[in-house]
Amino acid sequence: MTVATQLELLDLRHFSARQLRPLLEREAQVWKERLRWDYQNSTELLLQYLDSRVLPGFVALDRGKICGFTFCVYEGHKAVVGDAYAIASDATTSLKITHRLLQHLLELLLHSPNIERIESQLLLYDAGAIDEVFVSAGFAMFPRMFMELNLEDYQGSLMQSDERTLPQEIELRRWSNGDYQQAAELIHMAYADHIDAQVNDQYRSLHGSLRFLHNIIRFPGCGVFASESSWVLRERNTQTLVGIVLCSDVGGAVAHITQLCIAPAWRGHGLAKMMMQCCAEYLRRDGFQAITLTVTTGNTAAVSLYEQLGFEIRHRFDAMVFEREPE
């Protein structure tokens, strides 16, 4: 893709939050329109980081006017492309500017010798819309889906049968802060040799799983964590955690499932379905109108479960991963 020569790409750290706020607020509107997410909390957090001048990235200017930006976050020897967004007179030009920004950022990262892995999931872009940039840079692509369940039409009900549907040795409880460590251990165990561990390498270690939990519970990137709408399954005798479903409030009466996993030894008992039905029923009681989630297309068991529960595909996007070959 080519863009008119008047386009300039400058270091993101030369710009203040005040200068970039109009563009970020426009992007937040797109999140609300396309995915029903209130992105304002994430916007405010990002603006704080921008004013600290620590985020690597670039800003696009068209004849001196800001029209796009992209940034990444470093996590040790990994970089995560956090966002890319541009706006122009038409959608085609906007996408061309986004391509240029991403190309510039990836060139920087690919020429950084300390960066061994690069990950990105840009939910606003339809599958295929920005793939060219990543594929040409040697990234592996993982098709994913953004799914939604309309709770106003939801017919499930477990309110009187939660305990009776569980194996006798398992109990269902709401999330508490004391579940943190065991939840990280469960996530790490549940994603061993799983396709999602290729998409997100945090699942590959206990330390990474703790960081993943910290990100979804303490930060608003996936909404505000809703402890009252999150559930755990425990073995009664050992109090060992064997299942979790974590939920965030993304605004506009929409909840987002940030994590669902069952210990390998307890799979095949219908526990994931039961937890999701329970979560949906309580969310509906609390006035939520919809639940959203993301799932990797290759995770066929999860996709089948969500379809059985009534989730529909709202949007298809891609996860992109680059791993440097060992020398």
C-alpha cells in the first residue's frame, strides 16, 4: 500500500496526551459501535502513559495534522503491539495509514536484537485487513472470533440446580482475592500444549500466568474486573481450584469473559458449560444485556461449547505472533 508523500511518521514520545486525546476518543467511539465496549477507562490509562513519554511508537501526521498512531509495550524480551489506529477522509486511506504505521513499528522491533518475540491482537480490524503487514514480516497468524450472547433472549436457567449438576466432591463459589495464586496455577496447567499458549506465551509459565491475571484484574484493558460475576470450582476436601470463569464489565450493560478454564483431570464432566450458564444467569439478573468473549478458531472444543450456549460470531480478527529463530 502506498500513501501520499505528505504523510510524516514521528516518534510517539514527542507528543502529549492533550495532542492525542481527540484521536483516542474517536477510536473509543469505534470500540463502542463495533464491539459494544466502553473503552474510556482504557483511553484514560493510555493517555497517562503517553504523558509519561515512555511508550515506544509512532504518530502519523498528514500535512501537520495528527491522523494516526501506534505503540507497543515491552515485556522483557517480548514486545506486544498494543494498538494501531488512523483516521482519514475515507476508510481506504485510513487503512493505508495504519499499514504504514505498523510497518514502521515492526521494522523497529524486528531490528531490535533484544526482542525475541512479538505478539499482537488488534480487535478492531477484520480478519485479513492488516495481515499483509504481519505476514510479510514473518509472523504466524491465528484466526480468532469475537462472539456475543444476547442475554435478553437467553433461555438457560440454573438457579435452582447449580449444586445438583455438580459432582458431589465439587463446590461452586464466587471469586475471592484468596483465589489468585491457585487461579494462576490452574491457568498455567490448563494451557499446557494448548493453541492459546502459542498466541499468548504468558500461559507457558506460572510467572506469566500471574502477570496475565494481574493484567485482567488490576487494569481496565478488558473492562473493569467484576468479582461478583466471576466464579470458581473447588474440590471440597482439598480446596483445590479446578475451574474458573472470570468476567469484566465493559460498560453499556455488557460483560466480557476474560478467562474460562477447567483442570485437565476434570474435563468431560460438563463443568465449563455449567459455569458459563451460571455466569450468564446471574449477569442477566444483575441487568446485563449481553456477554462477549474471544476465542481462537482452532480451539474447536471451546467454539462448540459457546455455540451450544447460544453465542454468535460478531466479528473475526487475527492474532499475530513472531518468534525469532535461535542463532
